[in-house]
Amino acid sequence: MTEIYGGWTDWTAAESSLSDLVSREVLADLGVAFAAACEWHDGQTRPAGEPYWQHLLQVVNVLAVGLGVEDVDLLRAGLLHDVVEDTSGTVGELGRRFGGRTAELVQAVTMQEGEERAAYLAKLAAAPPDVLLLKLSDRYSNVQRLHTHPRVAKQRSYYAETVEHFVPLATVDSRLDALFTRWADAYSYLTGPVDTVPTADKLAAALHREQVDKSGQPYVDHVRGAADIARRNGADPYQQMAALLHDSVEDTSCTLAQLHDLGVPAAVVEMVDALTRRPDEDHDTYLTRLVQTPAAVLVKRADVEHNSSPARLSQLDPATQKRLRQKYVHAVEVLDADG
């Protein structure tokens, strides 16, 4: 399973966590750097729409928590690494405000104006270890939730470049090496169409990685459980894929268009569409629409069977158990009436 370095919700949360890892002096210096970074990146967002500063805290999270870095210049550079490339800030200004080594680290990971991508990547390949720790922490933040990028073509190109150029560099540190190796495997579905049960399973695992169900269990266990029940009940490979992906559109940032762009077969996308409850759609309307796609009915039955299993329901409070049992019994009645 890949590890997620989510950063922190704000600087107060970061400060609380980092206080156990670095000295008070270092922490104070980082607070000043974070405030400056927020000013430089004011109004900027990431591809998925989150404020840019969240990425900066993720980089520091990887460095401090994942790699045990205590070096103030390296941690400070984690907060300031995109200032020169993406804002009006300059290396000279960084040097004056935060010292020469912090500025040098930022400059080392900055793609210079007019520099070709190939030349930049070659420069990184020859970089010293501290620069590699900084750049690889930045890269991991960028790719750890690659599935949330809105454009599948960008997901694919970013995956390919990371595997070719950055995964080999991760051998600079055994922890980074393990981190990137697991990541490359988890997102390997991006190397081709998602048109098999195994690739659909990897996509589902990525989409639901940080989600839990009502009982606090990993959400991917539910879609895998539904797919296993569907298989035992005679589902063909496409129906098993639909079972794995049945909540991908309703409960994650994924869209039907993205499933199509990922190479998910049209028949599977059609079933996922049928299985996806629309906003403000009542349950009966949803079920009535669903049964108009016959292949999806077996998948829905498997979904209901897994959701209503005693093992899952027993983890919930009595009132919720009762409500869900009634809901699932009614769903089966509607499906049976159609069948």
C-alpha cells in the first residue's frame, strides 16, 4: 500500500507535529518561511483545486516525518522550492531573507527559464544527495494522489516521467526507494488501458485509498468484497470490473469521462453509470433507472449482499443497522420485481 503524506490543515497543526521532530529554533524559522511562501503563492491552487500551500506542507511532511530531516535549510527549501519557478520571487531575495544555502537548494531544483526539460532532468540526475531529497520529496507530493489530476493524459505522462527519471534517483535513500517502488506499482494501471479485472482493482484501490466505510474499515475492501460476490454469482469480467468501480464516480473525484479516457470498456462504463446514484435522486428512482441496464443488476445485488452482511452491519450502532437493513431489503425487492 502506498503511503500518503497529507501535510497539515494549517501551520498550527504543522507546528504541533513538527515540535516533536525539530528544535524550537528550527520551528520558528520554518514558521517565517511558511508565511513568506503563502504570500508568494497567494491565490495559487493545485490541479485538483486545493490551495498551493498544502503542497508545500506535504513536501515538509515527507522530509521531516518520512525521512527524519532536521536540517533547517533543507526543510525551509521544502517550503520555498517553487518560489522562483512559480512566483515573482528571486534567488537573490531568498538569499537575503533566508540565507545562501536555502537559496542554493531552491535554485538547484528550479527549472530555469528557457531550460529544456531533458537538460533539467539530466541536471537532477547528477545532483548531490540533499538536492535529491528535496526534489524527490517534492515529486512524491505531486504524484502521491496522481489519480486526482483532472486530465488522464497528464496522469499518464507524469507517471511515465516519474518512473523513468525519478524512481531511479530514489535509491539515494532506502526509505524513498521503498516509497517510490510501492507508488510505481500502485499506479501501474496508467501504463495501458484499464480493461482487465486486475487493472480495475488497482484503479479502485487508488481512487478509494484514503476512504473508510461507516465502520471505519478501508473502503476498497467493500468494492473488492462486492466484486468477489459478483464473481461467485456468475459475473463476467466486465461485471467484476463494474463491481470494483461501482462507487468510483459517486464517491470519488473520478468521472465517467475519466473512466473512458483510462480505457475502461464502454460496457463497464455503462454499468458504472447505471450504478451511480445522481445528486438529489431518491432511492426508488435510482433503482428503477438502474434495472434498465440489466448487466448492472447482478453487480447491484452483490453490492447489497456485501453491505448487508452481518459482519459489516455488526460494526454499526443498532439504529443504523436497522435503517440499513430496511434499505437493503427494499432494494432487493425492487431488483426482484424487475427480475
